Amino acid sequence: MEPRQTSHQPIKVYESTKEQVRLMAAVSSLNQAEIVESAVNEYLERHAEEFALGLKRAREALFRGKHDAIAYLLDENVDDVRRVAGSAPAEPR
């Protein structure tokens, strides 16, 4: 198997997590990158339905238009996004 290239870009983890990864690598036949990859893959497998639902919701928001997509990304109400963007009538005072 061809050696895999690792990124030298840091990912932000708690110091306690980093220490656990270091310890796991020290006592196993895996390196830190392999441990993190394995953990991420396992998490994705266990939460596949959750991710699929999130992707479905994101896709639906994109198909509805830019205001819906922005509302989805900001976790805001689409009517509020339209109002701020000037695409909805102002509310009566």
C-alpha cells in the first residue's frame, strides 16, 4: 500500500484529547494521524443518519434560494434574513 500523506495544518482539539491521542499512539501500532482518522471514520459511521439528514436539509435550503440557504447556514429564520436583506416588507411599528 502506498504511504498516505499527512497534513501539517493543525486541527484544534482540547489538550486532554491531544494527550489521549499521544498516549494511544505510544501504546499501539498506530500513529496519531491513524488514530484520529479511525475515530473520525467510526464517528461518521455511527452518525450516518444524522449527517444524511443534515445534508438533505442543506440541499433543500439551497434549492429554495439564497435567503433560505443563508438562513440555514446562520440557523436563523428565513423571514428575518429576507427582512435584513431588504427583500421583505418592513414590519409595522
